[in-house]
Amino acid sequence: MRVFVTGSTGFIGSAIVQDLIAAGHKVLGLARSDAGAASLAAIGADVHRGSLEDFESLSNGAATSDGVIHTAFNHNFSTYLANCEADRQVIEALGAGLAGSGRPLVVTSGTGRQKETQRAPDFTAHPRLATEAAAASVAAQGVPVSVVRLPPSVHGEGDHGFVPMIIRSAREKGVSAYVGDGLNQWPAVHRLDAARLFRLALEKGAPEAWYHGVGDEGVAFRNIAELIGRHLDITIVGMTPEEAAGHFGFLAQFAAANLPASGAQTQQLLGWHPTQPGLIPDLDQGHYFEAS
């Protein structure tokens, strides 16, 4: 297949591109910059110049491909709702390029508190409500759409997400903190396992299927804080929600969130079995703590 990939130079998208190529697919990667185009060409992908704001270019990229994997998303939480709305427009543009062709579209969302393999019962309560609503809308127009929901932590070398931000906060404040008893759970998945899941969803996924890319179903946040404290050689402390707000800033709500999720049905349906290290073993390798 010739697969159009958005976010193709990002943390997850670049792993997807390499996994697709290794499996014998051809990749058309979206690139905004010369540097992005060069990095795609270096690993054997074709380049489609454009941006998420250029809807015509997105539709054209989809129209010239046998399938689309959409991973690009602006993770600036200060403009989160606007970013979700922008994602809705991107999905609609990709859907327009695939309309009537029977070619698949795989969209990225988050696990939140939703049940595995089921559409969010209330889009207004989902963390990526506009994304999932757009996927459902495009599916209703006859495009075979599947959604891969990713957990709060997609980890591995090159991660710039929640865990690195928590490590940075601990380093700056001189203590590694958790909220309450720290038993709230975070699901996680390694980026290489996630990449393989996107490929399987494209190759084998059913229309209007919702998949959970979950390796660790729930890692106690206290375990994460304790490992961070040990690697940085700093004190590990439990905090009240009020204290946590001062320590973590906007991350406090995520540090306190209890979001266990399962990927068992997804593994069964797609034959997807995570093989990479879980979150704690990955953190314990030390690469997360190699601060510049």
C-alpha cells in the first residue's frame, strides 16, 4: 500500500513511517519544512509538502494514496480546545480525499476513560471530543475509519510528553512528588509498539472500530515518582491537590488523574502484542534522565 502519514516526522509518526516501510509499504509523508522533507527522504519515504492548515493539500495527499494514518496534533494545552477543533477540520479534509474510494483512514485519539473498542458514548465528555466526532462523521459518509486511542504516556527515546515534563519539574523543584497516596494509575505504551498497532489498524482494522494502544494498563503514579526520585537522588513526597498545583502547575490535573485502560480486546482483534519495555523498565534505563 501507498500510505499517506501526517505527523510523519514526529515522535510517534516517525516510528510509524519506519514500521510501514519495514513491512513493505510505501509511505508518503507530510512535511512542512525542508528539514522534515530531508529526514523523510533519508529513510526511504516520499515527501508531500504541505501543512495541517492547507486542507486542499491534505485532501490531495489522501486522494493519491491507498490509505491514510493521521497522527499530527498540536499538544499545546493552553489552546487545547482550539487544537481539537483544528483536528476536526483536518480529519474532514482527509475524509474528503478518500470519499467514495473505500480506502481506509486511521485517526489518533486518547484513551481517557472510554471503554475499549467502543465509540465514546458522549463526545462532549471525551478528551478528544472533536477528533472522535469528526471520525464518526467521516465514517457516516462511507469512509472506512478506525480510531487508535493512545494512553497518557507514549514512551521511548525522544519522548517530549508528560513524563519528561514531570522529570523537569522534579529537577527544578528538588523533590519528586505524587498526589495523595499516589495510587492513581496511568496506562502507557512504547512508541514502537504503538507504531505497529497503527499499521495493523490500517491493514486489518474494521470500519468504525475503536482500538486502545495500551501496553501497561495502569502504572501507579507513585511508582513513577519514586523512580524519578531515585534517578535524580532527590526526596520523594506526597502532596495534597493544593500543594500539587504549586509543584506541577498545569500538569497537576494529569499527575492526579486515574485513567486505567485496557488493550486486551485490541490485542485479540488485531493480533497486536506489545513487545517493548513497559514504562517503568524504560524509565529505569536512564535515557530519560540524560539532561542537557
